[in-house]
Amino acid sequence: MTLFKLIHLVAVLIWVGGMFFAYVVLRPAAVEVLQPPERLRLWSNVFRRFFSWVWGAVAAILASGLYMIYLYGGMSGAPRFVHVMLLLGLIMMGIYGYVFFACYVPLSLHVAKERWKEAGEILGKIRKLVGVNVILGLLTVCVAVIGAMPT
């Protein structure tokens, strides 16, 4: 199980850490130094690169997590904190799927056609949803750490 925990942890670090960096560090810096068209081009490029990593991370998290649940003997044998982690992780994945398909794809098309107003509105939606996912991700990490502590 150790290998699967390691895979799980590294994938979570890539996804949640990347969102935290983008939301807390990159976003405010971009607002300070870039005008909207340049900022929107930057974000379209950042998302294209980051989302490739997120798809891999999501696949690794889901595969390793489900395999570890299998090693517990299924959900009935898994500790409660694993149930909470699974629920939060699935919610995060659903939000990510929405961000990718309903927001990022149209954002990149609007940026390519220089439709700055529409792209800006979509970027605002992405910002809010990423903020929610950062909170859920940090909460999930807390659940994992506290749940895995010996009682």
C-alpha cells in the first residue's frame, strides 16, 4: 500500500499545490503587472499547461485511491476518513471537469478570437471555482492527516 500512498500523495501535491500557487501567488501578480488582454493570454497558456498535469494527477488519485479502498476490503472495510476523502475528491473532480469543459475550452476560444469581455467573464468563473477547489483540497489533506493519526 505504501507505493499507492506515495503515488496518491504526489498527485495531490501537484494538483492542490498548483491550484494554491495559481490562486494565491500568480493571480495577484498578474493583476498587478498585466493588462486584461495579456493577462487572459497568460491564463489561457497557464491552464493549457497545468491542466495536462491535472488530468494525469486526477487519474493517479482516482486509481490509487480506489486500489487502496480495495486493499481495505472495499468501502465497508475502509475507515470513515477514507469515505470523507473519496466524497471530497469526487466533488473536486466534478468541479475540475466543469472548469475544463464548460470554462477553459470556451475561454481559450475567446482568447484566440480576442473576445476579451467574454474571456474575462469566464476567467472570473474559473477563479471562483478554483478557490472552492483549493479549500476542498486543503480540507481533504487535513482529513487524510488527522484520519490517519493513531488514536
